[in-house]
Amino acid sequence: MEKEKKAGLASLLKILPPVEFCCVYGSALHPNNYDKSTMVDYILGVSDPMQWHSQNLIMNGHHYASLMAYLGGAKLITQVADEIGVGVHFNPFVSVNDEMFKYGVVRMHDLVEDVLNWKTFYLSGRLQKPVLDVGLSLNSYYYTGELLLRSGNVGNQIQLSGSWDLFKEEIKAHSLVWILLANFLVEISWPLGDHVQILVDNLDIGNLNSVNLKGAISAALLLLPAKFTEEQLYAKVCSLSYMGDLRMLFAEDRNKVKKIVQGQFDAFQTMYKPLLEEYAAKGLLQFSSSDGHQAVMSQDSGLSVARSLVSSLPSKVRCQMGMKLGEKTKLSESGRAICEVVVGSRDEAAECMRRVLRRKVMVSSARQAVCGLLAVGGINAVNYLANKMEKAWKSWT
């Protein structure tokens, strides 16, 4: 992406309080999008949303709905996002240098939890689509703030300042759980929403996201037949976060998935090809032939592969599947007892997973829709919905 475009994307950050993570996603970044009126979408990760909103209300109070700003301020804004929505507060229709922006603010802990475990499958779904990587290296940044890690119901907090290497060593010195998380943060590679530009990543969410991508591949393979094309695989991955989304009924382009995949096919290949080769090396799929510029793949539809795919799904999904299909305990190679979902039929497991994801998306989209209505105010909500419905109507006519 040209330097001018990057500078334009970063212009919003210059007027906001500091953030730990920032990515840009959505149709405004699509290479074939020439509509300059399109709103550019941001996700901002911060350590303390209430503190961040308190600062931003002073700096940019006009970004917020008047009722929210004056009735309860930062506390109410954060409570509505956490208790009604899925932890994200959006400010739409923010104008900077004649460009229109929408930015969502999320707690870093919630972002990590969703990326790793699909807790709400709201932000993680956005991060399963192509990325425009600007090559940020975590070691060139410094982290200052609080990291909250949880093991079961136990919460531990540490306050650190310094380079990532020092931060990682401090984590390792505390507990085995933190060692595992530190390894996660260091060892994995990346991607993001419809079309995403990473501008700031102080906690390496980019690398962490490969866990999310592997989960998406496993879920897509469970839903695909024995033979399929690369495009069909990417379309299935892309569709996961739209299953059950209430907006798809009336406020989204009916051809959205097809347009995303076909318009960004090369980006999907760049993002997923290394992971697909990893799956092939494990025997979970085979590259059977090449159809032009895309591969034709096949997979073993047997129970053994189905169990492997289910075991590589995020923990929150496996837990809900286990409640429906049953669980059994077995010993891992390290001798640790782990719970495994009982898979008696591949089709049954695929359908169970589909229902779990559909419900997650339906609940998250409904909660966030109500939260958005309260957070942005009546006029902005009507304008935003009207824009979405106009796009949806054009796709149906």
C-alpha cells in the first residue's frame, strides 16, 4: 500500500489517545473499491476501555452520542459495551481530513480471548479474512501496561514496562500457564478482517491470530465434502462468521462472501497456503490437482480425521460441542489428562459445530446491534442502517 494511503489510515490515530492495537478492515480497503465515500472501519485494542474513553471524551467528545456522553460518560459507555454488547464500543461517522471513519474500542484481554477461544466469535471472525501486512515487528515496540491472564477462575495481574523480550521472560518466571501463552505469542504467524491494515500491534495479536486461522480451516474442512476447490475452502472459511448473523437477513449484500473471496483470492492464498501445507503434511487434506491458478483439494472423510479436526477447534467451541455430543478423558503425550469430544459420526459433529457457531454469531450480532443502537444514538443508527440496507437492496435487485 502506498505511503500516502498508510499516512491517511494513520491520521485517525493522531487525534485519539494511545492504543495497544489497531487494525483497519472492511470494503474501504478493497483494492477494487473506488467509492471515496465509504466509511473506513477500525478496531482499536486498549488495556483499560473506561480510562481510554475518559481521555477520548475530553479530546473528541463529539465522536460520541450526546446521550451517552452526558448521561453516564466513560463508565456508561464501557458498561453498555460489556454488559449489552460483546465488549466493543463503536463510534461511526467520524470525519477526519474529509474522510469518514468508524472505530470500535475493545479491551485487549477480550480481543485475545476471542481470537484464541472464539468466546463471542465477533472479532475473531473479522480476523479470519485477508490481511495487508505492513511488516511491524513487535520487538521494535514497547509495552507498558497491565496484562490480565486467567486460568480457570483465577485472575493474575502484573504491571510491567519494557521490551517484549523482557516482558516474555517475566511471564515465564511466574507460571506454566504463562509460559504456554508466551510461547503462543512468539511462535505463530498472522491475518485479519474483510481487508485489514495493521497499524499498531504492541501485544502481537497478529502472530496470535494464526491460532484463529487454524481453527477456521478445521471448521471449514468439517463442513466441506471430500473434494473441493481452493475457492470453495476460502468461501467456507469466510462464511463461518456470517452464519446466523441477523444483518444478513436484511442489511448485508447477499453476495458478500463471494465478492470477498473472488476480489481478494490472492490475499487468501498468501494468508492460508502455509497453513494448508501444514494440514497436508499431517494428512488432514491432500492437494490432488491444480485448476488454473487454484488448487483442487481432497480430504479423508473418515472418523479419525474428523476427530483430529474437532480437537483443533477453539476451546469454547469444543466445550459446547462436548455438552451436546459427550466428552471422554484421555492422557496426552505429556501425561496430562485432557477432555475430548466424542465423535461418533463426522456428519453429526459437523452439524453440531454448525449449530454452535450459528448460535454464537446470532447472539453476538443481536447483542452488538442493540449496543450499537444505544451507543451511537438514534440519528446515527438510522443513517448507518440505511446505508447497509441500501447495499443489501442493490444486491437483491
